[in-house]
Amino acid sequence: MRKIRYYLLKNHIAPKWTVFIFDNLIGSFAVLFAIYLVDKTGLKSMVSQGTFTILVVTVLTNTLFFYIFKTYEGIIRFSGFAEVIRVTGALIGAFFCLVTVGIFSTLLGGNIILPPTILIINLAISSFLMVGYRLAVKGIYKNTMLADNVVNVILYGGGAYGSKLKQTLEQVSNHKYRVIAFIDDEINFVGKAIDNVRIFSFSQVKDVIASWDVGLLIFAKEHLSAEVKNEIVDFCHEKNIEVRNLPAIDDWINGTGNLSQLEKINIEDLLGRKQITLQNKKVEELVTRKSVLVTGAAGSIGSEIARQIAMTNPSLLILCDQNESGLYELEYQIKTEIPACENIVVYIGDVRDEGSMEVMFDRFRPTLVYHAAAYKHVPMMEAHASEAVRNNVLGTKILADLSVEFGVERFLLISTDKAINPTNVMGATKRVAEIYVQALGNREKKVVHINHQVSNDSRKTSDEHSTRFITTRFGNVLGSNGSVIPRFKEQISKGGPVTVTHPEIIRFFMTIPEACSLVLEASTMGKGGEVFLFDMGAPVKIIDLAKKMIRLAGFTPGKEIQIHFSGLRPGEKLYEELLNDQEQVVPTHHKKILIAKVAEYDFYKVNKSIDALIDFALQNSDYDVVKQMKRIIPEYISNNSVYQAIDKDKNDQELLVLRHTS
């Protein structure tokens, strides 16, 4: 048995001619045994003279149909249903051919006599032996040859593909993997079996899995929710069961899959939510055949917005950023992957440079502006408050003013949840930018309304020709530049420790494509002045995130990989908020997308205050910059000890009362 096992493990495969001869030997035995059985029934006189003839005719006919059906081409140890059909098809074809030969020989008065009884018995014996030995070899190979190394596997899902997935997985692994159970959330599947392997619900499996010696669970079902994946992954980690994804299911079904495609579960798979379905048709209607500007196009958010816009056939796509290498790569990627987007312009420029931005607007005349350029790193901006204002506030002001001057249809500002009740410079600068574009938009609507009243043109609406200013607020974006997840991955790959700022810190997360889809959706929904939010799911505790990433990497938190707490960084919050105390939300046509009802501000007071802020920033006076932002945003309470001593100046209330009271 050991020699047989060694022979099979070395992937020795019987030559085609060996299988061909063996099948013919079985065929010869079957017909002789059939003749013997018929002789025993008293028909000896009928066949005694023609035994040799019957044998020769049967073997020749079998040979012909074995060749036609290629019964010898299959690898015996991997025989399946298709192989059974091929063999039985060849034998049935030979049977009818022999019956036909027998009839004609009788009608012509010849000596070749093929009794139907012999042919029927021959067919039964041949089918049983030829199919039987194939399945026997397969069973021996599967259950005996690799019994020492087998890994018990559970497949989550599979549905109609279950049997094929099981068969393919076992074959490509040389049966190192043995599927012992299926899990499916479809109630109609539970209790049934696929290829003699039972389908369970997850709750059923949890009660009995300890006795199964399971080594691996594979997600073989697409579009599983993050909640379901999280529950299963956590359970498997407790039981020391490895978890993998099975990507490209069609490749496995078509036989092109291999074991290297069994991917580790990424933390991104467990943090996402049920995908928000956005109305892409409306986005296409808005963007198609229009000139679209994306600032910060080389960044993680800007580049994804650019890619999604490129698929909607804009008349011109303008990619603006200071990062020339990033712009080069993005332009190449879009031209390669989205060849239908032919008109792309790369513009290397700084949003803080009014002259450069004016040249860009004058040259390309954008209809839509997606403003993604910003500094976003909280600790870095705490140390560079003036630079943060110059980029996030002055840059936004320049672009917003130029959008009004050049008749841009819609201007969308990408903001952050850190702008709500800000505790850091970065969040405060984004809140100031929000206030400015909203106030500017409100001023424009009033100006247009007054002009229309003067002209008595009743055919036009009050905001028909004003630029619509729209804001979207995001949480943390998975995989973006500066995200905590790449840092954790790097620390884990080096053996730790993983550094977390505080044991109680929590954050909301979303994917880059989903965030950018929200931007595009908001640009179709916005009438001007709105701040869009959306259901970001449950917040994630960062310490739990770190532990889960360590387990996904195959380590034990606190043992192989340590976790260290470094303390909150300057300006950092324990948790982010979606609204401040004065804001409320109203629903939209999409239940996952909301509009924040923010306070309105008088443009001229806002403009005066922001001009003063920019003046301080241009003088590189960080202390005065923060002090002025605290005047503009009374709810800005710094978590940075450097700026906590600043009190709101009680004598500047005239400057500070910005809220519109009408």
C-alpha cells in the first residue's frame, strides 16, 4: 500500500493506451461472461458455434466507440460525472450498433448471430465494471492516499456552484483539502447536501465544529455583508481555524483556479458596510459631455473621483495637483483602463496660487468642480497651522471665487467629520472652508434673485445661473494616504509592536470607491448650500481593529505581537462626531444619505473674518491663526496644549457674530 501511495503521490498517470487496453479487456470479459450465463440457461446450442465471432465483433465495436467517445483520455483518479457519461455513452452506442449488426446478419441469412440476451447482459456487466473501477480508483486515491496530510475544510456558500467548487478545490490541492461541510445563509439550502456533503446554517456549525478538526474555512460566496464576515472570522479565530477568501469563482468553475488564489481576509473586507446603491444614471446625466475639474487629483480620494468621472464620458477631464508623478500615473491609468475617456488634461498647479488657478479656469472653462485638494493629517497640521489655513482655507476660497467668476455650474467641497466640533487645526480649517462656500453660495442666490426681480423675468428660477456650492463630510477612508491600516500592516510585518494612541479611541470607516460615489451622488442631488452625510455604520474601536489585524496575520495579540499605547496626539479626539449640537439632519431620496441642516452665515462678515485669518496665515503667525479660527468657530476647543490657553476675545464680538439671523 505504501508503494501504491508513493506512486500516486508522485503524480504518475496511466498512459492512454493502458486505459484503452484495460477497457477492452473488461469488454471481452463481459461478453464471455454473458455467453457463459446464457449457456447455463440452456441456450448452449445457439451460441456454441459463434462464441469467437461474437467476441471479435463485440471487441471491434467497443474499440470503435471507445475511440469516438475518447474514454481513455480521462485521468482515472479524477473521474467524475462527465467521465461516467462518456463511458456509458460509448457502451450504449456499441450496444445499439451490435443490435443493428445482429438484425442485418439475420435478415441476410449470414452466420453472425448476436442474441439480444447476451448483448443486454454484456452492456450491464461492462457498464458496472468500467464505471466501477474508475470510481474505485478515485475513492482509494481520495480517502487513502493522502489521509495523513488532509485538511478538513468548510466552504461558506457555494449555492449552485457548490459541487463543482468542492470537486475543483480537492483536485487542485491533490486532495490535501477535504470539504466536510457547507455553510449557507439561504434557508432553502440548509439541511440538504451537495455531493454527499451536508449544508448547515452557521448557528448549527458553531455547536458541533469543535469535534470536526477543521483547519480552514473558505468564503466561497460573493457579496457577503461585513457583519456576517466579522462574526465568522471572530469565531474561527477563537477556534484556531484559518480563514481565506476564494476570489474569481468563475475561474475555479472553469478549471483555471489555483491554490495561490486563496487570499487572506483583508481588514477592509470586515470594515465595509452593505454597499450603498447610488443612482449612477443621474451622475451620467450630470457629467456626460461636460468639462469637469478635479483638484487634488493625485490623492487617494481625488484619483478615485477622477476614475469614476472618466467612465461617464465627460467632454473634458481636468486633473489638477502639485504632485507631477501622481498625475502622470493617474493619466496613464485612465487612458489605459478607460480608453473611451479621450479628453484628459493634466494641470500641475497649486490651489493657493491665484494666478495659476485663474489661468486654468480661463483656459479650460470647467462646468463642474470637485475640490479634493487639502491637507488632512491631524498632527502635522497642528505643527503647521498657517500652512493648513493657506491650503485648506485660502485654496478653497480662491477656487470658489473663480467658480463664481467663470460661471461654474456646481462646486463640490470634500470636507471631513473632523470639521464638527473641531478639536484640531485640520478640522477647524475644513469647517472654515465649509462656512465660506456656503455663505458665498447663499450670496450668489440672493444676487441672482434680485437681478431677476429687477428684470421681471418670470421664466427663470432664483438660482438658475448661480453656482451651486455643495459639501460632503467623510469619516476615515480605508486605504487612503495616512490611514491607520497601512501603518498597522507595516508594524505587524516587522513583528510589532502595534502602536495605538488610546485604548478607547474609536473611528468611522468607509471605502474609497464608496466615498467617491457619494461625492458624485451629492453633486446630482445638491440644490446649493447643503452638507451631505451618510450612514457610516457602527464606529470601530481602534484597539479592536489592531487585534483583529494581528489575528488575520496569523499572530496572537499580546503574545507574538504586542500592542503599545502611545497617547493621544495633539489635536486628536477620542471619537468623531457626525453633527454638532446645533445641527439636525433631514432625509433624502436615499435612506442612507442625509443632509445636515447647518447654520447660515452672512457672507460679508464671513469674508471679513476669513480675510483676517488668511492675513495671519500669510505672516506665518500660527498662534494668531488658531486664535482667529476660534473666533470664527466658537465650538472649536483645541486638544493641543499649545493652543488651549487661547480665550475667545470678548471685545471682537462684532467680528464674531457671523450667524445669519433672518
